[in-house]
Amino acid sequence: MAKLVVEILDASDLMPKDGQGSASPFVEVDFDKQPLRTQTKHKDLNPTWNEKLVFDIDNPRDLPNKTIDVIVYNDRKGGHHKNFLGRVRISGASLPSSESQATVQRYPLDKRGLFSHIKGDIALKMYPVLEASSFFVAPNENGVEPESRVGADHKANDEGEVYEKKKKKKEVRTFHSIGTGPAAPPPVFPGFGFGGNQMKEKPVAVETRSDFARAAGPSAAMHMQIPRQNPEFGLVETRPPVAARMGYRGANKTASTYDLVEQMHYLYVTVVKARDLPVMDISGSLDPYVEVKLGNYKGTTKHLEKNQNPVWNQIFAFSKERLQSNLIEIIVMDKDIGKDDFVGRVTFELSDVPVRVPPDSPLAPQWYKLEDRRGVKTGGEVMLAVWMGTQADECYPDAWHSDAHSISHENLNYTRSKVYFSPKLYYLRVHIIEAQDLATKPFQARSLSAGWNEEFMFVASEPFEDFIIISVEDRVGPGKDEILGRLVIPIREVPPRIEPAKLPDARWFNLHKPYFGEGENEKKKEIKFSSKIYLRLCLEAGYHVLDESTHFSSDLQPSSKLLRRPSIGVLEVGILSAQNLLPMKSKAGRTTDAYCVAKYGNKWVRTRTLLDTLAPRWNEQYTWEVHDPCTVITFGVFDNCHINGSKDDSRDQRIGKVRIRLSTLETNRIYTHYYPLLVLSPSAGLKKHGELQLALRFTCTAWVNMVAQYGIPLLPKMHYVQPIPVLQIDALRHQAMQIVAARLARAEPPLKREIVEYMLDVDYHMFSLRRSKANFYRMMSLLSGITAVCKLYNDICNWRNPVTTCLVHILFLILVCYPELILPTVFFYLFVIGVWNYRYRPRHPPHMDARLSQAEFAHPDELEEEFDTFPSTQPSDRVRMRYDRLRHVSGRVQTVVGDLATQGERAQAILSWRDPRATAIFLIFSLIWAIFIYITPFQVVAVLVGLYLLRHPRFRSKMPSVPVNFFKRLPSKSDMLL
């Protein structure tokens, strides 16, 4: 007899059900009325069974029509009471034909009903054995055969006995794999199924299944979930030794100031200046510089030519973790052509260095006399300040750190931590109404007039240093224009507009003839006659200028300070560290020079660049005022490519990005997690570049204002009173991004354009087949809830559970008899659901979800298309293939849109007399129903309709109902299309 083998390996991330944050799961498998179960794993949300269950197959030809039910339960009292943890239904048609073709596959656990709270997945391996003689178990290393139980033979004795290996030579625990080999050739037609392009896997990898329910009927197909993402791409909670978690507040001044980061102690040395230095050269000149030595670390100031009283004002910082000596040497040297000359030195013992704790005032520098190598006082003095401090010291950002001692003075500025502010942006509205007295020639007697009445919008930034240049031109021929007049208006002279109802008055402006070839200082002759143009100009201060997408915007305030809402709280962020970074400069013999950028509102922060390390520890804390909780803070990690004298056109490489929505954070709670740094590239696909550790705390200072924010429009009033078209918004967003990038690139050190574009997601609105898939699955996820309601209604109507159906009948009759209870019942039911869901609320902040983004198994050609330039630079045959694929997908979308239009036109045709007989039938039926409902009490009608809809299956027919048949026979306009 043929057998079916179901190997149950493990499960992960199960829902806790025992009330103590855990569960005791076991698996029950039912195939062809042969229920078998595994052992119970007590108090384990990530259990491992590695058990085999064996079932009889009566007729192998019927296997594709069979269904395998795998249900995970929580064992409450030795198997007599159990809680549902999730289920998987696998069609026999999806099984491999033999054991050699079977692979370990991971299935997401599905819900049993609409209001089930289920999460996690289970790893299974299933295959049929067609001949009983071929079914055997290989002995283990010691030659001992493991125990086995066949379900049909031992069902009478013990249904719970399982086919199990006690010892396993090698256990496969690889959950997911991402192809890293060469890119596969592009598909011909991936279509709209979004599942045709799977990347090749390694033989031991676990394949994630999403087609296991394809033969289980339409309802199962609609409930098909997208498998959960690779655990490697998940969030990891941490407990770093930060003061806010360890209760230091108030006991330690430094800890209370920087309580979201770990304290990092540094030795600071400030070299201020020197005086009366002795001359070392025969020529009588001195080119002094200072060396600060501590063990193997050495920092050097700039050398100043021919100066016996130099001034340096330079700060050096040495990490306490890397101190290799107990002696600090400050040596003054003379720069020479050959060997530099020794001028003098000052030494300090580390045990004698004072400790400074903010908010103490800075340590006052003192004069120290220089000594020679034998400790004898020589001529000259140097002014120094030496102390022990932390990263809370105000000297920390500008100090030359010991890990950057090999960086030149010119490139040192690229490694420092800085805070930037975006310029304040305004929309500039230019309304061109008309022009008069336009003359095509200087002395033409006849003048022309023109009216346009068109509006243009631009983005302007403070300080208003730019000009509006308006020129009126005459098209005298193809590609040839003649300038009739020009007007230059400084933006600072344009009046602002705050209130929607108050438009500034339009004005007449004189158009000036352009002067070519004249000197700048030559005085122009007075013109008695000039053309005029009628304009209305204003700076729109009531709008918020969008420089990022509204879906993850960090600022929604209007441009005018008078219209801004007060702050509702404070967001404190500790950028702690990163780990497992990939070497970005392996070709140059280095690892990674990483720094982190955070953006919220108009404030950007940039941490210090830590050189040549794959596990940087920044421990820098920053604070932002919060005006709206429904905003997003963005973090990006980059590799610095400007520290070794690289060219200005070199681009910093992306390591990863993290977004966190503030409304998902609980107030006054500290979140410390490792966030995965994921990057998509056309060559390597989705790649994890490391993990970023952050500490977050959102503190609310005005609860009433924060609650009121949820009833206020998201954008300022002007966006709704006088909305800007969507296409124009996209163009203005691009202008705003260009202005912000240009302004931040002028800072020192500059925040490069590629960083600003990556943080603002400048290409978010470009077409991407991967994003289209993600949005499609998001829609399917929403529709799955509606499908679950329909399935519940269908189960009630078909009396699948008689007790539930009877209760629904009773509830229906109560609501019909007492209709005033309908709304209270609905709202009370919503309240109960919300309270019940509180225990399952998210415990962690959101992060980049690779599976939701459809990035984990994206086809290389799709990524290549996503990252292609606009217009495309790919070969014509590849562009043609993409065009054909887009036509194929669009054809399916076109069919769906046409079907929706058909249903709508049929609804319109009911009363439009397009089908006279159908309209007459409907009118007569409506009249009869109107009279019947008028005569009969409403409760009676409602009871009759409800009982008819909930009637027993014995009184139902499998044929479509009369109203459905009538509706489908109504005409549409599809037959009128060419």
C-alpha cells in the first residue's frame, strides 16, 4: 500500500497562549480521516520536533484531490484542553512525486476565523511513497534503526504515536536563502501572477511556499498569505547599559544628560598656543607644530611658518578604551626639510589628569614651560588644557580623535559630527494675466496686447537672494524667438500670503528692452515709452512645501511661523552602534568608514565617521521637537568616501536605511533595537549590509494637544482650500529636493547630494514592478478580511456550526424587535474587539519589511528596470521585452477595469430603458414591493428577509438566484466598443 510521509521539523514565532508569554505547542495532522499528532514541546515559542508521521493512501490517483490539514495547538492540560495556534491546508496536487524531489518548505500559519490572532510559520517536508516495499528508514551511525509507527496499524492502540527519528546525523536548520550567483536571464512574461520568477536555491535551503492552497477552493486561495520574511531581516531587541534603563537619572549628571547612550570616556588635550619659542634653524626662523603622543597614537597640529608665537587652537581626543600608556607627551617640533628638530615637550601622568563632568564650565588652559629630553627647562611655553571627559563634552564634535590620526587636516572635517538645518521653503505663485503695448520694433506705431491668465508655481527658499526673470517673446519663425521685453523682480520684494481669502493685488510692471553689448557702468537712457505686463505675485506662506513623500513625511508645518502649531512633545534618539557591516572598501585594503545620518523635520544630524571598522560605536544623542505624532524619522548609514583625498565627484556608498513612525511608539517608553540595514541593487538583489542599534524615547508634553491632532487635517488649511494639482506637486517636490540638496552641499562638511536624495526617496514615484507587486499583495491582504466575512456568512448560512448559526438567528431576531439596539451593539462590539486586541498589540517599532516590499525574491531583471535611468540606457531588445511585459500586465488590468465598468453600466441600465422589458419588469416589481412594505410592518419584512437569507441548506439550490440572473442579463456598453 502507498504511504504519505509528513516530516514536521520546527515552527517559529508562535503566538503565546498560556497567559505567561509562552506556549506548549504540538502538531496534529489529519489526512483522509487519519489523525496523528507529535509530542508536546513545553514552554517553547520556537519548537523543534523533527518527527515523521506516516499515513496510508488508499488510492494514489485520488491524492491530488485530497487535502492535508496541519494544525498547531497549545497543550493546556496534557492534551485534554488545547488552544488553536494556527493551521495550514496543503493540497495533494502540490506534493512532489517522490522523496528525492521533496524539499523542506516553510508555510505561514493561517487563521481559523476572522478574529483569530495567529502568527508564526512551520517547516514541513512531505512526499508520497508509492510502494510499501520501498518505504524504509536508513539506520543511523551506530547501525540502530529508529523507531517507527505507521498510522493505520497503530491507530487502535495510540493515535498519538508518531514516526520519529531519535538520532539524526545532520539537521538542516537553514530557514531562507537569497541567490547570490549570476543574474538569471529575464523572463518573457512574468505577468500579473507575481509568482513566476523564483530565484534558484541551494539544495539545503528551506523553500518558502505560497501556493500550497491552490487546489483547496476559492476561499482558501483568497486566504493565502504571503510567507513571513527571513528572520535575518527581522528586528532584534537589545538591552544596552544606558542610563535611562539602569536607573541613573538624578544620581549621575552626565548620565542624566545623555541617558539614551552608553558613556564613552575620552582623554581630551587642547593645544591653544605657544610663546617665546627658541629658534632652531641657522636662518633664524622657526616653523613650529605640536605632536600629542599617547602610546602608539599620535596627533599632529598644522605647522606655522616663521612664527615663534604660534596659535593652533586644536583639540585631540583619545578613547579611554584604547589607551596604551600612562604618560601623555606634548612635543613641540620645528618643521625642517630633512629631519624635524625637537624644540621641547611637556608630559603628564594619566593619574594626575582631572575629570570634568558637564555642565561644569570648560577647563581653563594653562601655560607650561617646555623641557628637553632630560627634563631640563628650556625656553618657551605652551598653553594646554588636559582633562578626562565623555562624549557629552562640547569639545567632542570638533576634536581630532585618535582613530583618525592618519587623516590629513584637509580631510579631517569630513569625519566630524554636525547638525544641519534645511532652508525654509515657500511656494512662489506667479499669475500672468495680460500684457499691453507690445511692440515688435522699437518705433512701430501699432502696438499689440495679449491676455494669458495663467498661473505658475515655483519653490523659493530663505534668504530670498534669487530673482524672478519674466521675458515676453515673439515667435517670428520655427525655433526663432524675438524678445519683446524683460522684467527682473527680486523675490524679497514679493508680498507673502498667509490667509486664503486675502490675495495680493495685481500690479502693472514695465517691460524693459534687453541691452546687449553695453558696459555695466554705462547709464541707460531714459525711456519714455515701454510695454507693460499685468502680474499677481505672492509667496504662499500657508502651504507646507513637500520635499518628501506625504506617506513618510517628517514635517507637516506651514511655512509661516504664525500658522505653526505648538510642539506636543520631544523625541530623543540615541544612535548607539552598528554591527556586522560589510566591508565597502575591500579593494582598497580597508573595511568600512561608517557614519549615520538622521532626518526629522528640517533638522539633519550626522554622526562622527568611525574609520576602518565593521562595528562602529557612535553613542551620540540628539533631540527633536515634535509637532505632529503622525510623522516619520529616517536614519541612513553611509560609507565615507572623502577621507583619503578622493575627488569631489566620488559618491558615499549606501549601507542601509531605517524609517520609524512616531505614532507607533508608546510615550515615555525606551525602545532599544537592532534594525536591519537592507539595500536593493540590480546586481546582488536584496542584501543585508549590517544592523543599526538605536535607542528611542518619545515624551509627550501636551496630552490635550496631541489628542486634538488626530482630529486636525494632516496638511495646513491652504492645501484643502486651494489645492495644488497632483502632477504639479510632484514637480514642486523635485524642485524642493534640489534646493535642499544644493544648500546642504554648501555646508562644511557638506552633506552630499546622493545622501539627501537617498534620505528623501527622490525616486519613490518612479515605476517599479516590485512595488506594484507589493501594492497588489497589500490590496489582497485587505480583501482577505472581506473574504473572511463572506466565508463566515456562508458558514452560518450553510449551518457548518449549528450552535453559531442558532445564536446568530437569536441575535438577529433581537435586533429586529429592538432596532434601537443596533448601533449600541455595533459600537460596543468594536470596543470589545479593541480591548481584546490590546494584549496582542505590537511590542516593537516598525522597520523595513523585506517580504512586504517583495524584495527578498525579486527577479534581477525587475531590479535592473527599477534602477534604470530615465530615459532608459538599456539595449533596445531588453527595452522591447520590458514593454511587451508591461503590455501583458496592463492587458490584465484593462480586463479587470472593463469588468468593473460592465457591472456599473448594468446597474445604470436598470432605470435607463436600454432594455425596455427588463426596466418594465423592475418597475412592476418595485411597485409591488413598495405596496407590500407599506402595508406590512417593517419588523415582519426584516424577519422574513433575514430568515430567507439564513435558510437551511436543505432549502437552497446550487443554481444562481433570480436577482443574480436578472442582473447579469442587463445590457452594458461593452458591445459598443470597437
